Amino acid sequence: MAIANSCYIRNIQKSEQALLKKVGKKFSLNTTPSILMRVLKEFFNDQKTIEKQSRTILKLEQELSEAREELKDYKREVKVLFDIEDELSEQKNKLLQAI
């Protein structure tokens, strides 16, 4: 059985009919209705999983970008602290030489 506009399947729930209409635009299958419905449910579950994983990946990439920015800020702050330490060390040496 091929999925097409002229294809009619009986004794199928409304939600499953919606799946058939939706997938009919994507590809055609030659199979029995029961096998087709199992394949379609699995296909759409996989699609949802892929979408969730894509959102998770995007979220993790954003968190990584933010973490990199924080790391840059910390590196700047650490550099400033080392610069201050160097200045204080120089002043200490000057004071010791003056005494």
C-alpha cells in the first residue's frame, strides 16, 4: 500500500490518521497498516528525540560560550592581581633600598 492522497485506511484512530497525513508528504511506504503505524510512531518519536537533543545541544553550546567568557574575565582579573603584586613587590624593594 502506498501513501498517497487517494489512500484510505479504515479502523485507525484520529491521531494515527493525522500521522499518516503528515508523513504522506515526506515519503511513501508499501506495507500493511499495522506495520506502517508502528513505523510512523517510531519515526515521529525519533524526530521528537532529535529535536530535544538539538535543543539540548544548543543550550550546552550557549553555556559553553558563557563559561568561556567568564574564563576570559577571570584571566583578566588574575592578570590584574599579578600586576598589582608585581607593583607592590617593586615598591617594597624600593623601600628596602631606601632604608
